[in-house]
Amino acid sequence: MKNVYVVKLGNLYFKEKESILFGNYRYKMTNSLNNASFSEGFDSAKNTAEEIGGKVYKINLEEVEA
């Protein structure tokens, strides 16, 4: 099992941060956990959560045999 972290704001999950003019950023969100951005490090996820006012959640990923 592997632990990863996801940032959630309300019912939306953080997807990506893109740079726009003059050092400003736009945050893209998704309503699907499958499209969310996962972070292996808690500190990175925490920084993103603080920037957007969201919360960090730990997710356990398991390898499933087909």
C-alpha cells in the first residue's frame, strides 16, 4: 500500500496550478477524485491547501490484481 495526499476544497479536488501573468496563479479543480492531483509528500499538499483554503486528505492506494 502507498500513501498519497489530495487537496479538497468543498466538493472539489485540486487538479493543477498554472501560472498566469505577473506571478499570479490559476487553480484548476475537478469534481472527480480520478482526475485530482495526488502528492506523495504531505508538506507539498499542505502548502497547496493553505493557498486555496482547502484541506489535505490522506489516501491509501493499493495494487489490485486483474
